[in-house]
Amino acid sequence: MKKANKYGEKVERVRIIKRVVIAYPFTKWFSKPQMVLKKGQHFGIDAKRFAQQLRNEAGERGVKIALKVYGKYIALTVWDRVTGYSQGNK
């Protein structure tokens, strides 16, 4: 059963961080070819720490991603393992 996180997004997986339950819609984010995530809108911790969480989650799901951290923004690009191109460039 999908639940909404504190940002109002539907989520499938819940992570427990410092005894606080925070849920992020990783499946939704990884299904888009490119996306910009903003602190306060999509996540609530330091951008560099959240980028590492994205890398860990992508690895667990077998998804190849590229990340760039710009202050409080994270640019997320999801790559297709078959073609080697961004999913948006098929």
C-alpha cells in the first residue's frame, strides 16, 4: 500500500533515519530521465548526504544514475543500462 510522505508524494519504501520515518518516492524519481530535486521540496537533509542516499537506493534497485549537487539542488539523470544513454535520449 502506497502512503504519502510529508511532501504529499506517494511512496513505496520507507527509510528510518535517526528514529524519524521519512519516505521518498524513489521509484517515481528513477522512472524519469532527468529531474532536479530541491531541499525543502523533495528532501529535508543536506544535499550531499541525500545524494549518497540516492546512490545507495539506485544501487539496491540496479538503476544507473548520475548526480550533480549544486548547493541545495540535486540534478538527477537516470541512464539506460542497455543503450548507455539517458532515458530521455532514446
